[in-house]
Amino acid sequence: MRQIFSHRSNRDGSYDSICTVCLVAIATASAESGLARHERNHACDPIRLYQLSEYPRLPGLANSVLSAKQ
């Protein structure tokens, strides 16, 4: 499964990494470069992926989750 992460900067200067497949914030770091280790070690929870595919909150979310499984 291919994972893509989105980075968000916070008011305190830290950065969050969010998995765009399972929509979970996986890490917060003081420097954006500190997120890479967490991203390499992240594995989406299969139950979370199932829940997203069954109960999409956004239009097209179920299709993007299902296509990411392939």
C-alpha cells in the first residue's frame, strides 16, 4: 500500500504528519525533518481502513481508501 503524508505547521512552530490514507495524525515534531522516521514506521490500521470504506465522511473517500489498498 502506498502511503502519502501531509504536513501541517502548528502555531507553536511544530509540525504534524498526517497519513492521507487512514487520516491519522501519526507524529508531531519540532522540525519537519523529524517526521520522516515516523512516516517510515507507520502502518495503517486495517480496522480504520475498513471503517473509512464503510462510512465515508467525504465524497470519494471510500474509493480513495479502496484504491490505496491495491
